[in-house]
Amino acid sequence: MKTPDYLSDLEAATLPCAALTAWAALVEDCPAKPGECVLIEGTGGVSIFALQIAHAMGLRTLITSSSDEKLERARALGADETINYKTNPQWSKNVRDLTDGRGVDHVIEVGGAGTLEQALRSIRIGGRIASIGVLSGIKTDLTLPLLFMQHAHIQGISVGSRDMQINMNRFFSHHQIRPVLDERTFSYPELPQSYQHMISRKHFGKIAISID
């Protein structure tokens, strides 16, 4: 499969996993329509790809982070609204306020146990949640009435197919989307440090490993 010519090897290496997961969530498995509203949790690799794809699709984008600095960077990439979940722990209320009480059409759910209920409270009636990550845990005590009161659609996402990536590559080429790499790139011997960097949640975008 040919990757877009304008990408470096490091940039191209981010496409089959993080980018394709975001693409599957917004285009293939839980297709969004131009003009709809999507809430994106966090500013890691999948989330930033979701922001770039959603922006290119003409979606209204809301994004969360615990860092105001990261939120400013997200705005520079096209985010329409930002929410600091550290200063607003019940951030679904902010989402409701920003959507005039309606809620969002889609949620890119990467948090897992600690964020799923807030995601459910953030969607409109009949909204969709793309369940991708478990950053805050793998088991949750969910308020079950939220599921049927919201008529929620929850779709598990695990990367995507070869055909999906071919479609995504065409889209990226058309819109000239470049992956956002974290400011720090690690060499292969620094692999343990790269995991620590990821655990620290100090990164923005995709952490890259350079193999000479």
C-alpha cells in the first residue's frame, strides 16, 4: 500500500494504527455527516487525528484536556471549543452548555471507565459513542438508565481494514493532512523512556520511535 508522498517515514508510520482508528470511528463504523458535532477526549495520537479528520470533514469539534496549553494547540488545529476536564470534572455540563442543551452527535471515547458516563451525558438523544481506549480503567459502574434514556449507540473500535486505510490515505492526500508528532522523538534504545513519556501524559499528538 502506497503512503502519501508528502509524508516522512515517521509521519507515515503513524497512519496504520492511530490515524486509522480515528478514521474508522468517524467515517467507517460511526459515520459522521458534515455539520454534525463531535466531542473528542484528550490530545493524544488518536484524538488529534480525530480532530484533524473532523475539521477537514466540516464537523463542529469540541475537545477536552487537562492542560490549557494543549487546548490552545488544539484550537490552532481547528478545534471549535475546548474544555479543561481538570478544572471542570463534570465536563458533560460544559458540553451541554456549548451545544445549547442538545448534546453532541458523536464522542471519540478514549478514556474508558472514568469517562464513559460523562460521554453518555454529553451526547444528544440517539448519539453515537466510538469506544476506543481505556486510559482511566477497564471496568465501570455505569448508570444503565443513561443508555436507554439517551438511545445511545456505543460502537467498539479496533483499528480498521486495508480498504479503510486506502480510503483514508486518499482523504489525507486530498486535504494534505500531516500527522502531528510529539515534540520529542525517541530512538529505539529509548523505548522504555517513550513509554514513560506516554504514561506521564505530557505528549501532544503521536509519540514516534525512530529506528536507524
